[in-house]
Amino acid sequence: MSSPLLKEIARRILLGMLMLLGVSMLIFAGTQILPGDVAQAILGQSATPEALANLRRDMGLNEPATVRYWHWLSNAATGDFGKALSNGQEISTALGKRFSNTVFLAASAAVIAVPLAILLGVVAVRYRNGFIDRLISGLGLASTSLPAFFVGYVLMYFFAVKLQWVTSVSTVFDGMPLSERLAAIILPVAVLTTEVLAHMMRMTRAAILNVMQSAYIETAELKGLTGLQIIYRHALPNALAPIINVVMLNMAFLVVGVVVVEVIFVYPGMGQYLVDHVATRDIPVVQACGLVFATVYIGMNIIADIAGVMSNPRLRHPK
Amino acid sequence: MSQELEYLSQQVALGRSSRRDFLGRAAALGLTAGAANALLASAAHAAGPRRGGTLKIGLQGGAATDSLDPALAANQLTFHVGRMWGEELVKLSVTGQLRPYLATEWRSSPDAKAWVFKIRKGVQFHNGKEMTPDDVVATMRRHSGPTAKSGALGIMRAVDSVSRDGDSVIFTLKDASADFPFLLTDYHLLIQPNGGNDDPKAAIGTGPYRIATFEPGVRVIGERFKNYWDTKNRGHADQVEITVLNDSTARTAALQSGRVHIINRVDPKVVELIKKAPGVTVQSASGRGHYVFNMFSNTAPFTNNDVRLALKLAMDRKEMVDKLLRGFGSIGNDFPINGSYPLFTALPQRPFDTDKAAFHYKKSGHNETILLRTSEVAFPGAVDAAQLYQATCAKAGIKIEVKREPGDGYWSNVWNKQPFHTSYWGGRAVQDQMWATAYITGADWNDTRFFNPAFDKMVVTARGELNQAKRKQMYLDMALIVHNEGGVIVPMFNDTIDATGPKVGGWIKNPNAELMGGMAASECWLEA
């Protein structure tokens, strides 16, 4: 492995870490200015001044913000996010469970959506500007344009309520057999797939088409390769960098942006977990979720960058 | 009752005849549908509960932040789960009477300042230990005192001391209270071993279900406690599984598809739709919950009673009940008590009268725009309600500006803080508790800033009055004061609307709270 490549990778990772540090400051500052008071939110309408004062003292809400920031950051670095203010549960444990659920759902959706998107993109290029291309693009755009909750409810109505083929409640829990788990998430996976499919498919199509103008494609044609062979052997590898980029962006979306889908299918993922805790001003949990989301997002982008760099032959084989 | 009907209803209960046949036959015999259904329900009860199976309940009102500590219970899920694993000293019947629960009997001193509760014997906690009066004392102490973090602190503040006396527990109160036992039906006051001081979140109690799985915001599983003391009445299903289904559409879909047997909080808008689903029964009950528009009586322009009267008269209550509750509710009369409370006396209904409202408004001399703050979280449809109200006020020449506040922080920044806002009350077990919580000077939640020394005195006097007739008269006088001078506009009392699937048996209408006053999980069963 060559040193410019390593240097480039190291640079990207370092930049990512710096960005993460910046984000952590923003998250901390942001949660300080949320409206309302955490003790009030926990006790709700049934809060009495005594109960409020007791709770505030126990939560250490009286310490200065900078002290709390350093405490929080140094502990978070070791994976210790403390305890949730609202119910005293260990955040790392609860968050870990929710995070793995989210990753499970995201991965299941990605396993279907990514190959399908690339395949459809390739097919669209092969039959570009023809009927099949237009059909694929049209359906893809339509599915992306419909909001997730709408697609979700429609699927729920037909497949869960009317036909009763699948369940509308995607609750998963510890010790649930994999087959049941997969059966439970059929509908949310379907919805997520429709949400991310078009973006990746269109990008694949555009990126390959871009390459298709090149001289070497003409050469390949002259050499007598078939349309799909050209795309597969010559166009796709050279269009990989932008495709990986958009795939990674969509993967990140599948992890951090699926609150609506989680809510309507009652899936116990990170999004719902975050929303519940925002509602009760459970600051440590909100911060932990924010940090995890930021890490995922930045991490995915670093991977995309690195993959982009590696797929670029000029960087892989420096002169 | 005709013998034929009685026979038929038993046949239905035993599964030998269909419900539809029965209703048709009953109609032919001249019985109304309501009466026929009631007959059927009582026959189902007579046939007796069926043991076994997993009763599945889908609930709105659970979050990842939930705790099993009963002191911190504040939403629907923690309320229902608490009643599965734990029990109070006394409970409310469907007619609002007190019934023995973990206490077998109770009596007060002649001045109503000391109350003695005899504690039930032979009741076991889930950890195998027998419940003793000491556990009761420890529980009550944990919920009181300056370091307590309990939703029941407001109630326990009336208590001076709690102590054991043989097989009884004595509560010594700061002031006389004829209704004190009613306060102990509060859902936070579940008896825990050693008061829950060792581990408040252990969910170890005396209830029919032991909590086997608790995943906050996801699901809860209760398994029947084999040594439960009252198996005849509760704990019929082997297992109760509660799934958190906060999304209204997800909840109704789960019921329609048979994924759950019971759901709470059916949106009035979809009641007609889900009624048509096969086997689904909508279970509504009118109760004490009500929606309010709160005016601060001590803040201009609401200091002027003519402004308050004008704003009360400009409320079209019938429209509110029809449009927002779709008929699942009843109109309010500007005081927080209705017929579901004991010792209630109705007042003449305040009409919707824009002319009178205009008259009072003109008399007050105020003519600037009044700012009304509202939010979706204040009560379902609160923003629509505010806009309807704005329109009816305009007819009386009163200009209202509706400001929609974010749901986040509504309860800490707007409710009980801003001079004119929308909110709701779940109601309380007895009148005294409702008055004392929100209408006396010095109450933390006096969210209408209604300060009336004469009224305060009446609340205290009524509380200590053991003569029911006299107390009823006092409550009437108090209601009149708030109705005429208070800062609260009560447009409507809302019904609870739950729904059950085809296999649910044992459902009883209960006005105390949703899902049979929190007892559905323990007292319903699954038909074969």
C-alpha cells in the first residue's frame, strides 16, 4: 500500500475526529437551550415544588455547564453515558440495544435496497431513454416522493389489516428468533426500501452514463462487447466513487432518519428512543443519541471518502 | 326480565348462540340495543371468567423513559402496569364507592382527623414474603416527606404521621378529612415490600401479575402470580402482554388485524370506522376528565368578572362536543365536577349566548384583542377548539388571537404560567380532591389563579363534615361560586374511548379511568 493513500486516509479520519469534537460541543450547547426544565418535564402536571427541588438536586442540574461538558465527554469517550435521568436506566445498555435494533433494520433494508438500486440503475442505462428506463425512473421517483408515513399506512392497510399476511406491529425483543424478527420487519423494510431506492438508482444511472461518454467505452464497443458487458466490466468500476458516496449517504439516512417509520410500525429503534427522551428533557440520553448519530454519519462519510479514494486508480497507483 | 331473554343470553355466554342472533331476538321482544348488550355482558359474567391464554393490550402513552417506580408513574402505561403488579389499600367501584382492597375495613375518629385501616392478612408479595402493616407504613412514608419524589406527594401532604397499630395502620391527618380513604385509591400508592425503599423499581407487589419483562417504551409482560390472594376476581389470563403503540393508526390497525385484543384511546374520528370491523367493540365511558380554558383571575383583563362571564357565555359547548369529541362526551358548566362524582348537584346550564356575552363584554369596558395560547398537547383537538372558540367569540364582538405553542415545554412554560391557555384535567376520586388540587389559594396547580378566601374556608369545612347531606349542600355552594366567578371555562367532559376485539370477556364500563379504571389487564379474560 502506498504512502499517499495512507496519508490521505489518515487525513480524512483525523478530520472526522475533529468534526466529531465540534459536533459534541454543539450537541452539548444545544441541549442546554432546549425549552423547559427536565425535572418539570419528568414530573409533568403532577410536579409539586418540593418534588421539583428534590429531583433537580439529585440530577446535579445546579452545576456549571463547562464542568458538566468535560465530565460528559471524558466518560462518553469510554462508552459510559451515565444514567437516564427519567428512569435511572444505564444509558449505554438501553442505547446499545436500540442501536443494534436500528442497525438490524437499516442493514436489512440496505441488503435489499442497495443491490436492487444498482441493478436497476444498470438496467436503466442499458435501455436508456427507452420504455424500461422511463418506467424505472418514474416508479422510483414516485416512491421517493410519497412520504414514508403514507406508504407505511397504505401497506399496513392492505397487507396487515385486509389480507393479514404480515404483522403491522414490528416490535422486536431479546431472544426473538431471527426468522420471527425478519417476519416482523417486512413492512418497515419495504417502506424504507421505497424511500432510498430511487436516490441510489438515479445516481448509479447518472454516474454510469457519465462514464459512457468516454473513449474507452467506444473502444469496448468496437471490440464487440455486449451492452451489459460494457457497463459491468468498464463503466461501473469507473463510476464507483460517486455511487459509493450516495450509497453511504443513504445508509446513514437509514440509521439516523427513520423516526417516522419506527413510530408507525412501533419498532424499538434509536429514533423513537431519542424522541421519547427529548419529550422529557432527558438531557444525557439526548446527548448520547446525538453523539451516536453524529458518529454514524461522520463514520459513513469517512468510509465513503476512503472508498472513493481507493477506487480512484490515480491515487491507488501514484506515479 | 323475560325468561326467554335470560335463557338466550346464557346461551350466548356459553357459546351456543351468536351475539347477533341474540340481539335480533331481543329487538323482536322490544328491548333496546343498549339494554340487550348490558344483559349480554352480565350473562358473560355469570358464565364466569375463563382462565388461560395471553391477553394482549396495545397502549398509547408509553415511552422509553418509563420507570417501574410507582412514585414516578405519570403516563398511561405506568398507570396500567402498576395496577397489574401492585395494589392500593382501597379501590373505587364502578359507581364511585370505596371497596376493600389490601385494607379490609376502615374507620375514622369522630373528628375525621385520624383514620384506621385494617390490613388484609394472608396476602403475599411476589418475592414470597407476606405483606404486613409495616410494609404499608413504609410505603406511605416513602411517598411523603420533604425528600420524596412522588406524584402522590400532594396527597400525602395532608398526612401528619403514619404508624402501625397491631394489624392496622393509623393515618393522623393535619386537618379533618371525611374523604381521606378515597385519596388512597391513587395509583402511585401501591403497597411495596418495605415500602419499596430497597428497590423502588423492582415492581414487586401483591398484584395478580408479576412483571417478567419490562422494556421501556416497547413492551411489558406480566405472568400470573401463582399465590395471588383473589384469583376469583383477577388474574384470569396466564400472561398479559402490553405493547406500546403510541401511533393512533398503528393501534387501531393492530386491533383490527387481531394482533392485540384491547386498545386504549381510540380517536373519536375513527370510531365509526372501526366499529364496522368484525368483532370489534368500542367501549366508551363518561368520566371525570374534562378540557379547560384557563383564565388567570388575578391578571388583567381577566380580573374583571364581566370579562370572565363574557368569555364563558361565548363558548358554544354543544359544537365542541359534536365536532371535537364526535358526541363522545358531555357539555361542561364551568366548574370541574360532573355527575360521576359522589355528592354532585347539577347547576342550571350556562347557555351559549352571544348577546349576553356582548353585553357583559361591553360592560367590562375592555376591547383589545385577547391572546389565547394553545397546543396539540393541551388535549386532543385543542388547536381546533381554540379556533372554533375564536369564531364564536367574534360573534359576540370579542377579538381572540390564537397562538399555537410548541408541544415541547407546553407544560412547563405555558400551562399554569400564561394568563389564558387551554389544558385538561383527568379528574380526581372525590370532589374535595379536585377543589383542593386546583381551586384553593396556595394550591400549586391553581391554574386559574382563583383566590377566594371564603371559598377556601368552605373547602376546609366541607372536608371535615361527616354529615353527607350537609356536605352535599356545601359542594353545591362551592360549585356556584366557581361557576359564577371562577377563572375556568369548562366546555366539555370527555369520555374515555377504548376498544376490544372479539375474544375479550369480562369488560365492565368503568367511569374512573380508561381501560376499566386500569383493571382491564387484570380483570378481563379471553373467550375460547
